[in-house]
Amino acid sequence: MRLPALLHVFALSLGLAPLSAANDVYYKIDTPDEIRESLRTLAYDLMTFYKGNQSGQIPGMLPGPPASGTGDYYWWEGGAMMGTYIDYWHLTGDPSYNSVVTQGMLFQVGEHDDYQPRNQTIGLGNDDQGFWGMSAMLAAETRFPNPPDDEPQWLALAQAVWNTQAEPSRWDGTCGGGLRWQRQFFNNGFNYKNAIANGVFFNLGARLARYTSNYTYAQRAEQTWDWLWSVGYIDNQNWHVYDGGHVEHNCTDINRLTVSYNPALLIHGSAFMYNYTNGDEKWKYRINTMLDSFFKEFFRDGVIFETDCETRDPQCTTDMLSFKGYCLRWLAVVTQVAPFTRDAIMPVLAASARAAVRQCTGPPTMRRCGFYWAGGRFVDPKTDNTTGAGEAMDALAAVASLLIDEAEAPVTADKGISKGDTNAGLLGRGLAMRHLSRITAADRFGASVVTVF
């Protein structure tokens, strides 16, 4: 079924009129050409929140951090925005923002090419570093244009992030394993192990395993899933994913806050593990079960809904306002690497995109997007004391996801163009990693952690 017909069927099944009948909606998404035209405008509008490509500003960063008085955004969200534009290029073929992405991604690599720049040390979390690493991994998977030869390469940057987080100094023995939220001992949150830091590590390991065919990455990814399950961050009954716990309580004082990007990230990583293992039923079961839980908790009438903050006062934080976009981007890719999910996922992508553009009617352009999609009307971002970059990312991602059937699935090393480095991120710190070779089934017995001091 072609995309316009598919959207029409989904709209009718949800009791929605075709968008072409809604004269007050700026963005049209009934055909692929309309979708691409809408995406060009959405991408342009999102870039108006970014100052990093302007003289005197810092490439890769959205205005902030909040404590500086210069903006609302923490460092990690700039990395997430770079990933959003990589997907935009991949799904539309429009290279208009590629130079901005490359500049921002390379400027923030840090002194050891591992996304740990010194000027972010005070607030650097494992999840923050991980989001930059996932954007680098996405660049490798989509064959985003390579940096110049004398610059760090996308795959090597993703490997550097994984390598630094796989060290025993980061993945320690408290609570039986797992990464802490913050990297530095003096940071508030160093005593907290949370789902997002470990979810990013799991996700990146799963994708590196598939891309490189190296079992070590897969082994550590599965170890991370098992740890999240054993400590109860993945609820063993309803499969909700909880925020985290403190090491002084052996991570048993679980904060049961649930936010959408935690399960979405695990579903996405599990899909890569399913693909890497050639359809292992274990990963298929995990995907299906968590996907069912995710839909029940974070969707309303097929439209993504940030349950914990859209139903409470005070409302969503600046970080939370960007979660919908990541979830939809990840779900779209899940349909490619775990195709059995397509029938379940495509309707919610269509319904969410439709709901997103329906409320993109805000001033001054009368096409500005808000966050509260379920109500069908624009709610000014000032409600949450933000400037709107997260909301703009969400809408761009929602509409772009409709083109996933026309896009190439994430590639692996045999078709990739990015160069890797198994020791990336370690040599500058006096550490070394033994060579990671392609491990066959016969080699897998007894495989061990490869990081050594």
C-alpha cells in the first residue's frame, strides 16, 4: 500500500478527517511530496533555535545551560538535535544542514575524541555523553558524509563513547553492576544509577554489535539488559521502565518515575539485538512485550503522550519536551531492523504525525509547534518556560518518520563508509583494548570483558 493510502486508512481508523480538509493546518502530510515540503519548513524553523553556527557562538550547543542564564538547554540536547538532522537528511535527501551537523558534532568531541569535553566536566552524565555517541553511531549507520580524514570518524567516535563507559571505573560493582548517572564523583547524581544511562549503553552496544559483527558488544549489551531486569528498573510484571535508585541503598529505593524515552530506547536496542542474532526469539519476545507496555502507557488514541508530565502540574521539564521526537525516530527504525513490528508501529507513527501538525499553528508564523498534541490545539511553550527547540524537534521527527518505508535500513560494516577504531577513547588515557576481532559462534564460549588497565 502506498504512503498516501496508508495514511488515509490510519486516519479513518482513528476517526480523523484527512488533513487536506483542515484549512487551518499549515503542514500537509497526505503525500510524500507534501511531507517533504512540510519537513523543509519544519527543519528551517527548528534551526532558528540553534545559534551554534553563528559568529561568536559555540557549535553543537543549543542556548544554555540553564544555570548560565544563557538558555534552557543542557549540552546533551545539542547532540540529540544533531541526530535529528542526520535522520532528516537520511529520510529526505536534503543536505542543507549537513555542514552545520558536521561542524557541531566535531566541535564537541573533546580533547580525547570521545565526547567528554573539559568544559562540560561539571555536569557530564553518562547519558549525556551517550546521546552524542548515538548520534555518531547514526551517522555511521546512515552513511552520513564522512568528516575530513584528519578528523575523528563517526564509527570511531561511537566506539570511543562505548569504550570509556565499558571501563570498570564506570561500570562498577555497586548494585551488582551498571553505570552511574554522573561520571564525576563530585557531581550530584554520582550515587544514582539510572535507566537512561544504562539504556544508552545497551543501545549503543547493540548497534555496534550489529554494525561490526563483534560479539563483545553484544555480550555487554545483554549484560546491561539483564542488570536492568534484575535490579527491577524494568518491572518484571508490567514491563514499565523506572528511573533509577541510589547505590547506598543497593539500588532498591527505586524512583518509579516513568518517561517515554526509556522504554523506547530499550525497544530500539532490542530490535538491533534481534537483527544481530538473526531473529532470536528471546529478543522478539522482549520487543513485543515492552512495545505493548509502551503503547499502553505512553499513547492516547494512537498518539504519543508523555504521561508523567502532561497530566501533572508543574508540567514538563525542558528535557521531557524533546522525548516524543526520539521515541518516534527510534520506533520508525525498529520497523526496519525488526520488521515483524511494522503493523503495530506504523499506525501510531501516522496518528502521532497527524496530531503533531494539527497543533502547529502558533504565532508569530502561525506554524509554530507546541508539545501538547492530544488536545489538537497549540499550547504556547511559555507554559513550560522553554523556548521551543524540543517541541520543534518532536514535530520534525514525527513527520519525518512517515518516510521510513522509502529509506535505506541502517547499514552494517560491509556497506558502511565510516572508519572505526577499537581503541578509540582509550589510548589517550594510557589504556588499551585488545583487538576486537569478528568472533564466530565457536569463539563465543568464554568470551570476556575486553577492557584492561
